[in-house]
Amino acid sequence: FPGVRGEVEGGISKSWKEDRWSRGAYAYYQPGQMHRLLPDVASPEGRLHFAGDHTSPWPHWMQGALYSGRRVAQQINEA
């Protein structure tokens, strides 16, 4: 993300793996799975739409979650 360094005021890191209640943070694709599964994971089933970072080209990142939310909104608007 070019130019972002000048926009950051601070940061924090959290190990979700060590969180007592979650024990993890995201879905983890094995090599080749993302390419093979993503078209199906991100496709609606009738009126049911799926969003989340795991349904985007950027799993594990907020950008992926935001991307998927926008994708689903567009799918619904176009239906």
C-alpha cells in the first residue's frame, strides 16, 4: 500500500492464536486451495450470500473483509 506509512498514527499486534476464547483468527487455505475453492466460496446460493475475508482474494486481512462486503452488496443490488 504505497504511501500508507505517512497515514499511520500507531499500531498494535494481537496473537489470536493465544487468545483464550478464539484460539485462531482466520481460515487458512492449503497451497492450491484458494485458487480452486474461491469461485465457489464467494458464490451466492439462491438468496444466501457469503462474505468475509475468507471469500476474497485477500484472506486474513481487513481489506479482504471489506472487499467481500462490497462484492456481496453489488451482487444483491444486481439481483
